[in-house]
Amino acid sequence: MFLGGILMFGTAGAAGATNFLQVYHEALQNDPTYRQAYATYMAAREARPEAWAALLPQITATAGKTWSHSAGRSGQINSTASGTLYSYQLPYTSDGDTKQWSVNLTENLFSWTDWMNLKAADKQVAQAQANYEAAAQNLILRTATAYFNVLAAVDTLHAQESSLKALTLGLTQAKERYRIGLIAITDVEQARAARDTAAAAVITAKQTLANALDQLQVITGSEYTDMDEPGPGLPLAMPHPASQQVWVHTSLQQNLTLIAARLAADAAQDRVRAAFGSDVPTVSLVASRSYSTGNTRETVFGQLFHDLGATSNDRQIGIEFSLPLFSGGGDEARIHQTQYQAMAAEDAVEQASRSTVQQARDAYLGVITGIANVRALRQALISSQTALKATEAGYKFGTQTEIDVLNALSALVSAQTNYATSRYSYINSLIQLQYAAGTLSAPEVATINGWLTRAVRVGLSGAMTPEGITPPAAPNE
């Protein structure tokens, strides 16, 4: 039974494969989460001009024309020449029209609340920018994770398919050896069970790959059939600088999520100060200019009187002083509310700080252990290949059993998948370390893309149906 030559990854190069940089560019254009972060940032930028507007002159203008009509009787008291009083009803009709316009200006000369709101708005805009830049870095991290999850799933599928081919051949050989009386029927059944288990593993691996492709499509909006993967020359470089404490310090200074939390806490403190403005006087400059003209026509006892209207041309300017004395307790409640919000923001900073330290330490150790794992698992793969060949030779000469061969084959499949996964874990740890430190950027994507020198087919062939994903049955069944 010569299975070692069959157990090879099916990673033949495919022309025109999509590389990591291309996938990242598609994610930039199509990822809904990143686009949402951009829209949120652009909306938050308007907070400063909104706050600044409260400090600038407020000018309003009004104009209008009014028509009026009134008719009725008015009771009157009069006296005769002899002094006798009498009453009578005075019928009248009045028609008029009035035109008016006015311009009013208000300028706050001093408003503590408005100035504090402006400071808070500056922090809010800076926080939004930090969140947006963090979203851009997170897009690289999410894209890389999804990209390499696809490659890991492909490697697992190839290993399982190779194992299935080897075990199918082993079952055929076992049947032949049983036919000529070299082995017992139990060996055949063991080979059959191993082959059927491998068939089920292939189905599971196909599902995992399909899920990984779907997760990548959620980010990029595209489907892929061929992608680039790391070649044998993947560099295993230590982080620079090679000091966990330096990376932690850098993360505490530059991590964008932490920076955003600090800015949010600063803005919350400014809002506390703004709330205290309810106890501070406001001084405003007010000015107005108005003009109105009206024309009234009245008819009394049938006699028409014209030009009974009036014209006014007014100008006003002054200084207003406003001091709230009592607002039903609403101002005090707002002060307490902002104070508690500021406390929550400070706790959020502490939480973000601790999380940043943990992320930096974990990512740094991930890179260190990733390098060691890749090296160790590479050697384990070589050893597993050698062990399988030796076990096969022993089985041929009767010193090893069918179970020994199956165990060696299982160990080789595990070594292949573990080695492939370790390379992707190493790359992801590098990205996570730079993300924690706030230094992850597009040039790093290009650097990683340069490590991917071998094309591999990632698309699943055949329909995603039970029949389409089920491997062929064992021979003679």
C-alpha cells in the first residue's frame, strides 16, 4: 500500500488568481460596515459648525401683508342742547390693509454654555475621526481573517480529499489482499470504516469552505474561484522592536479605539461644564429694524372716510442680561445626568485601556508562538510523511498492521492541516499586533500580499446538493 504519493495538497496554480490586495480594494469599496463608519464620520463632522453657529449672529427677517374688514353698530351716548342725555346706535364699516417687515439680530456676547458646547463638539469630531480610522484598520483585520479562513478551509479540504483518495486505494488493496488470503476480513472492514469516515470529513470540509467563502463575500460583495496563498518562502520575522513592553506602550499611545474613548471622556467633561452654564448669566446684543404701513377706510352713517391708516418706522438696539432663577429642577437634573455620563465615559477609557494592553500582549505572543509553531509543524509534517512511508513498508513486509497504517495516515493529515493553519495564524497575529498598536495601514496589506506567491483554486465544483458534495462510493459497492 503506497499512500504517501497520493496524500499531497491539490494546490496547482491557477492563472489570474485574486490576490489579497485585490480583495482588500474590493472590501474598501463594498464593505457595508466600513461605508457605514464613513457616513457616521461625515455626519459627526457637522457637530462643530452646529455648535459654532450658536456663537455667531442670529438674524431673522419677517414680512407680510394683512387685509381686514369689520362692520357693525356701536352704542353711543350724547346730550341735547338742554343737557338731556340720549343713546343711539352708530353703524360703521371699516376696511384696511397693512404691510410690515422687520429684521432682528441677536448676538450672544457671553454664553458659557455655547462655548463649552463648542469645545465638546471639537472633541466629538476628533472622536468620530478616530473611530473612522479604527474602522479602516478593522477592515484590514476582518478582510485578512476572512481571506485566510478561506485558505485554511481549502487546505483542510485538500488534505481530507487526499486522505480519502489514499484510503479508497487502501480499501481496494485490502480487498485484494483478503481475496488472496494475506489478511483477515477484519482488516478489510477497518479499511472500509476509515474510508467512510474520510468521506464524511470531506463533506464537513466542503461545508466549512462554503461558509468561509460566504463570510468573505459579506465583506467584499464578490465571489472568488482562485486566490493566492503563501508559498514555501513565507518569511518568519520577529516583531520589530522585539519587546512586548514597547508594543504595549505604543498601543496605549496610538490605539485608535482607546484614543476615541479618551476623546469621548473629554467631550463628556465639557458637557458637564456646559450644563453648569444654567447658573451663569448670558449677555446678548439685540437689534431690530421694523417698518409697517396701513390704510384704513371707514364708513359712518353712509359717509366714507379715507386715509385713516398709520405708518411706523422703528429701530431698536440694546444689551440683554439673562439669568435663569428657577427651572423646576430641570437644570440640576441635567447637571447630574452629565456628571454620571462623564463617570461612565471615564470607566469606558479604563476598560479600553485594559483591553488594549491585553490585545497587544496576546498579539505579540501570538507572533512569537506563531513562528515557533510554523517551524515545529513544518518539521512535524516532514516527520509524519517519513513515518507513513516507514509504516507502509512495514505493512508490506508484515511487521505493521492495517491499523498502524491508518493511524500514520491520520497523523499525516493532521500534520498537513495544522501546518497550513499555523502559517495563517502567524500572519493574522502580525496584523492583530499592528491593529492593537494603531499602526496597521494599507502598505502592510501590500507587504503581506507579496508573501502570497502561489495560486490555489478555492471555488467548490458542482452543485451544493447532498449528491453534489458527497464523494463517490467505495469501489465494488
